[in-house]
Amino acid sequence: MIIFVAEHWLDITTTILGLAYILLEYRASTWMWAVGFAMQSLGIVLYYQKGLYADCGMEFYYLAVTVYGWWRWITPTRPPRGEASMSSSEGDRGNAVGITSLLKKASPRGGLVGVIIIATIWAFIYWLLVTFTNSTVPVADSFTTALSIVGIWALAHKYLEQWFIWIAVDVVTSVLYFYKDIPFKASLYALYVVIAIFGYLKWRKMINN
């Protein structure tokens, strides 16, 4: 047991942090950014060890956007005229940081632009993995990375549709991590799928209210 824990401590630790992260995201709490920063820092080491180079590189991007997202969420903003939104202080009661950021829906045009950006990033990262690394899973690794790049940006801006992106990421990542012998995080991502569905429903309800 001790040997097993010693061999998988990064997997176990990032799994625990990841569970805390998505539960805080479900509640629209700014504390998720602090938890996410710790999780991503450890994730850099874990993914490098497992040969998931795109995921490893993605963690550096996550760290930067985490700082940006935290800043966006605590910076007072005003809703665009006619846009569906709500003060996140409703979903973040008890938080030590008073915030007035907004949940919102993406426009159809914005959604189309997002799909085009994801496809472009996916193709580029796939080319990088095939050309410069020995990745054995370039298609799945580049796909989840491309989705995540756009997904965390959408989360930083509190778009409701970011949940759709994470559902896709979670399904593919769960299968990929089981294949790469990262069982704890694989199970976590399977749980993420369920939480993400409920997260979408909760955010939609908050926006409608």
C-alpha cells in the first residue's frame, strides 16, 4: 500500500485538488482559482512523467489564465446592455473576497468562432506532437488540450457554455488517463462529467433568475 501511494502520490494529490476545484466551480466560487493554481503546478510534473506533453505544456497556460481568471472574477464589472447575467456574489456567499462579476451566455456567432478556434488549435497542437515528440496519443492529447485552452478562457469570462466544453474534455480525458495508467485522475474526470452536467444546470438557473 505504501509503495502504491508513493508511486501515485502526484495522481492522488491532484485528484483531491481537482475534486475540490470542480465543486468550487459548481458553486461559482473564486476560491477555485487558488485550488486550481496548486493543482496545475503539480500537474506539470505528473504529465511530464507520463509523457502527456501537450497536457504538460497546457498547465503553464492554465497557470497564467488562472491568475487572469481570478483577477476577472474579483474585478467589479457591469453587465452589457440587455445581456443575461447575475452577480456571482449570489453563488459565492461567504467568500472572503467581495466580487461583482457576471455569469452570461455566449452568442451564436461567438459559439461559431469558438468552434473554429478549437479546430485550429487542435490541428496545430497535433502537428507539434507528431513532429516534435514521441507522443503515443497525439489525437486525443491535442483534442483535449485545444478544448481546454478555450474552455478555461470561457470560464474566466463566466460563459455558461464553458460547461459543454468541459463535458467533452472530461469524457475523452477519462478514457485517455485510464489508458496512460493514471487511474485516480481518470476516475476523477469520469466524476467531472456528472458534476459538469449539474454545474451547467445550476449556472443556467442562476442566469435565468
